[in-house]
Amino acid sequence: MPPTSDFRMLFMWASKPAADSIFDKLYDLGYMDAALSNPVEELIRENNPTFKS
């Protein structure tokens, strides 16, 4: 079990909102990850057999 100071540090991080630039970076990383995991052309091709790339 982590020491009490670790719990305090986690609580402090959780209670302070991050800077907008950090949220922007996390959003960009999540968007890129989703795009790599679900390529748009493959999704379109699965739902529309007549789609040609």
C-alpha cells in the first residue's frame, strides 16, 4: 500500500484542473489513437460494400 503522502499527492492532482494546453494535447492524442484504431475508409467500406477508395 502506498504511503499517505502518495494519496495526498494524487488527491491534489485530481482536485486541480490541468491547463488547457494539456487537455488539448490529450484530446489530440486520443483523436489520433482513435483514427489509427478505426480507419475511416475501413469503416465506410464495412457499411457500404459499393465504396471504392
